[in-house]
Amino acid sequence: DQQVKQNSPSLSVQEGRISILNCDYTNSMFDYFLWYKKYPAEGPTFLISISSIKDKNEDGRFTVFLNKSAKHLSLHIVPSQPGDSAVYFCAASPNSGNTPLVFGKGTRLSVIA
Amino acid sequence: NAGVTQTPKFRVLKTGQSMTLLCAQDMNHEYMYWYRQDPGMGLRLIHYSVGEGTTAKGEVPDGYNVSRLKKQNFLLGLESAAPSQTSVYFCASSYGGQAYEQYFGPGTRLTVT
């Protein structure tokens, strides 16, 4: 049973436009969420995170929105650049105990010049 | 700082052979993790460790063993490799659990024939 779901395996966006990547979760105990970015032949790298006490966190071109009632979060990239083309993983964890992160299956973003 | 390093980068095994993957981190992190990534499956946790001398099972631990004899190293062993273990393996480390970001190594591509 997937606790973290990324229902879109892939997404194509024109350069300069907004990219919106979505993530849904089922476990109501999750209260910390992260996005990772992965280029081919490299390990994932941390991009941005959000705690459940917030509904928005912004870092430059990247903004993560959290809707706790809907158990949904989204990553907005604006403006999108060709270098943003990568696989994006959503991850979640409860903020207590030693339970590791649970990752979604990822969404492949292609930004077309 | 080298961050997280993995040895080897590539390996081909025959069914039934054994091997050990080495992960090393120089960030003095307490937590270390082993993941496998398969097409369409995202990152799945194999085993993890919350400190030197400790190990715990993740989502897909069968067929693997791990050891954390030194804080900076986390070893993943395959006792009798199977074609189903063909995958890309990533090691990661973090200062703590949950709210702390994980730093990933570059990956090891393993093929079992």
C-alpha cells in the first residue's frame, strides 16, 4: 500500500512556464515533507521541505504548498528552465521516532526549450 | 568533504555469487540508509541504521544483510545474488531522522545474470 503517491509519472513543460508536480499521502501521522531532485546517473539531492505547521515554503524559483486536509502537496517551479529536467521525488515522515522517510515513485519533468 | 561515497560504481554478478557494497560518509552523520531504485518503483528502503552498531529493516530487506561497525561506514551484503536484485543501489546519510535531509551517494549499478 503506497503511503506517498505521485500519480503523474511524467510531465512536459515549456521553458519559462510554471511546472506543478503533485504528491498525495495517506498516512495522517506524516508531518514533514521533502522534495528531492534526481539527474540521470547521480544520487538524489534535497530540494525543499515543509513542516505541517506551514502551508507554504518558498526558496527562489521553488515553492512547496501543503494542504493537510486534502493530504496533498505540490511543488511549483517558476519559471521552469531546461536544467530543471530531472526526476522529482516526494518524501514524507512523521516528526517523531526513528521512522525513515517514505518516498513516492517520482515524476519525470522535461522542460522543453 | 567527499560527502557520501559508494564502492563500486558498477558490478556484474552471476546468480548465486555474493558481494558487499561499501558506503562511506565523512559528515559525522548518525543515520545511514540503503535504497534500491527500480524503473517505476521509486526509492525503496532496504535497511537503515540509526547509529554505530545498530541496524533495522526497511521496506524490502529480504536477500540483503547490513553492518555498521564504524559510524562512517555502512555495508550492504548480498549473500546469494538473484536476477531480481538487479538494480541501482543508493546509500544515504543524515544527521538525524525525520526532519533532517538525507545526503545521497552517486549509486552502484548492479546487474545479476
